[in-house]
Amino acid sequence: MQTEAELKQQICDIGKRIYNRNMVAANDGNISVKLNDHEFLCTPTGVSKGFMTPEYICKVDEKGNVLEANPGFRPSSEIKMHMRVYEKRPDVGSVVHAHPVYATSFAIAGIPLKQPIMPEAVISLGEVPIAEYGTPSTMEIPDNIEKYLPYYDALLLESHGALTYSKDLLSAYMKMESVEFYAQLLYQSKMLGGPKEFDHETVLKLYEIRRQMGMTGRHPADFTPEALAAKSAAAAQGLPQTEAGQASGSINNKGHQPSPELVAEITRKVLEALQN
């Protein structure tokens, strides 16, 4: 377990990585880490992420209210977005927001990262949808990302940037790297005439590899008709379920597990609605 001082230093180290990798400019971007259900560390507003030291880091509560901050520093104005992620995703321990060039270009163009073009991206990210535009520092962004949070661990923010979140800070940052690399490869392959996409069967094989690896977080692999049918069958046999399986089992308010066909149909409609 890392100490609070160690986490503050890690936030500064990750901030330097984000800055040095051209994922932010000037004072852009923000980072937060969950200490417990009521305390969170976060980067301050108006400060370059490439030049932070531990005394810059603020502490806030689950409402974004300041608990600790040195004179001259106050929490990022985007802390509302981070708090919405923590509220809706209890499994998340850290949130990273940045403006990586390629990923943000797709966000500005209104193009989600949905094309299955390389195994690593399919396994680690699956898809990266675009949350509708919201005015920075307002409740519009938290409200617009909320519907995507149960299904994805990475989002593009329309005309704004990218958002990643995971169990800890290093994992959340690595997802940001993966999103940017995916976006760059997709962009450059389009310049070469268009990427060759995997077929559905290949994607399902990669999803199965992800499940076998026991990777944490949320991912489209957990919500395919095949995955939900398997979870429904496991529930019918009294076997343990994942969070996604428990969610699918709660559809029927009479306490019975839905049929695999019903689960698959509901899932299809949910995913279609999210992608439209």
C-alpha cells in the first residue's frame, strides 16, 4: 500500500510523462487518485503537469470540496468529472484526463475509436466511444460521460480530449498511452488507404483471451451476447458471477435469471444506443 506522500510523488511523475509525451500543452490535463471513499488527491488548476512537485497536490472530498491545499493552489476545475467516475465506478482508483494529439484529433472530428485493427487494442480497450460535448468545468461533462462509465474504461470527450480510469494511477495512465497509440495507428493506416479490420470471429477470440487473462475493469467483451449468455447459464447453476453478470441478473425483478436470448437482445440494444 502506497503512502499519501508516495502517491503525491507518483502523480508528479505521471504528470511529467504526460507532458513529455505531448499529451498536454501548457496547463492542460488533470490527474486524481482515490485514497478512500471520502478522500482524493488531485492536481491543481493553472499548473503545468510537467513541472509539479508534491506540495502542489490538493486533497478533496467526494463532493470536490477542498480538504487540504497549500497557499496558491486549488483543485482542478474538472474535478467534477473525476468525482462522477468514482461515484459510478467503485472499482476505479485513479482518473487521468489529457489532450493527446491523435486521440483528441479523433474527438474533434467526432470519430470514435471503434475499428478492431490490432490485437492489443482489442484486448486492452475494445472500443473508445465519444461522450457528447460539455462545457469544461461545468456539470455538463460529468452528466454526458455517465452513461458510458459502466461499459468502458476509456472515453473520448467530444472536441476536448480523452479520459481514462482504472484500479490505480499507473494503470489509468497506461490506458491513456494505449488510447493515443491506437488513435495514431488508426490515423496513419487511414493515410495508407484504410486499415484492414478483424472479422467478428477474430474479435471474439481476442475477447476470450482477455477473459482468460483475468484483466480487470469494464470492456465490451463483458457485454457481448456470448459473454452474457455464459454468465446467465452460470447463474442458473448457482455459480459465482462477475459484476456484469449480477447486473444482467437484476433485469428480472421477480428474482429469476433472464434467458440468454433476452440478455443478448437487451445488451444489443444498450450498445447500439451508446454508439449512436
